Amino acid sequence: MRKVAGLHGPKGGEGAGMEYVQLGVPMGLIVWLAIWPLRGRGRWAHAAAVLGVVGLIGLVGQWGWPTAYAPFALMGLAVLAVAVGRRRVVGRGDSTGWLAGTLAAAVAMAAFGGVGLALEARLRPVEVVRLALPVTGAVLVTEGGNHWAINAQMAVLDPDSPSLTSWRGAGLGVVLVAVDGWGRAKRAVMEVRAPCAGQVVLVTTDARLGQAVVLDCAGDWVVLGGMDGVDVAAGVKVVPGAAVGRAVILSLHAQTPGVAGHPFSGRPLAMVLDDRYAVRGMVLRGVAVP
């Protein structure tokens, strides 16, 4: 659950090949639309297909590289390609045909269906646990949302994998990594702060969550996982902003209390961080606590 594509960039790091594909596919489609659009009514189907695919990849992709803001640039280029392609005179021997137009229309409908699903997964639930962002500075949400397409944490909720029920509390969690001023993920140690007032219930090392700190905040458990160092102990009371430890890749989730021997088996609870529902691709900025 701690693996984060895009943290190392394309220079031989984890997920490097997928990062090239994630950027290359929409760029290729944009260039195709600009210089070799379909003719006639098929041109509009072609434009819709490219816009839909670019939008879908932008919404579901992990954009730690080249920047978290890449989807906005890609969509802007796609809109520009529509304008350029619309003005381009296409000869009878160029890309055309009813079959190509039909296929483009089918791709457009499928892509926009996926876009709708990805947008729905970003809707803020009615019932949420309100927390402060547990780190300062800019961070990228690499996992987060209420659908597996944008939140790999939801794999623990798979009813066909009963062995994962011991971690179902993480099902609506988020994963955070530091980013620089350009929105590029970087391997930097983040100072982790308490996101709520409460008491440390448990400090443990878990097979999936790594080193984790469990806080009891008004009856809800808040779990800070993936820690690379902990500065608190069980039984200690904390206030919002109190130092908890350090992490390079921080997983955070809220749940109902777990049971003995399975502390992360509680019911997952949706969260808002600094009053924002954190979803994949969002850049959040924490404010230092005096």
C-alpha cells in the first residue's frame, strides 16, 4: 500500500514505463487530432474521442511526474488541437471513412462514461471525519477518493479477498507525498503532525501499513502509516499539530475502532483534510502550526 508510482520520475525509478505511457498516449492523440483529423462529421467524433481519453487519463492517472498539473496542460493542448484540426483542410485520400467515425464515436462515449465515473469518485461524502492536514508544505495525493480507479486503498474492501478484511479500515484512506513548487513528487522527509486532538492508542509495525501510529480522536481511530520514525508512545495525549514523527510516503486513514489482534479492521470512514476532500491528483498545502 506504500508503493507510489511517480515518486522517482522516469529516470529508472518505479513505474517509469507507465509514466511514459501515461504522458505519451495523450500527447500522441493530441498530435494526431491536430495534423490528421477525420473528415466530415467524423472530425467531431474524433475530437470528442481525444478529449474524452485525455480527460480520463488526466483524472485517473498518478501525476507525480512530470508534474501534478500535467492534466490541465494536456487538456489545454487537446482543446487547441481541436481548433487547429478544425481549420485543417483534409483531402479525400486522408483519414476518413464511416467506420473510423463510428469507432471514434464509440471511444468518445466510453471515455466520457469513464470521466463521469472518475468525477463521481471525487464527490465529497455526506458523513466525514474532519482532520487537519498532518504535514506542512505542499503534498500530492497519490491515492484518494471513493472508487478503486483513483484509490488503490479500496482493494482491501474487495469481498472476494477475505484475507484483506484485517485492513479494511484503510479502504477510504489517502497517500501523501511531498512535491516541489512545480508540482513534481520528490523523495523528501515530511514532518508528520497530529491531525486531531486525541490520545495515542497504539504504535506498531504492520505488514501492509509499515510503522503506524493510531490516534483515538473523539471515538474515531485515525491511523498514520508508512512512518519512518515515531516521536510518540501509546497513552500519550496529543493536540492538533503536535509532532508525531516523520515519513517519506504517508498513508492516512480514519476508521471505527479495530478489534484485538486486528487494529485496522474497523469500518472505513471518509475524511476531509483542512476541509477539503482529498482525491488522487490533488495538491494540498499544509500550514505550519506555531
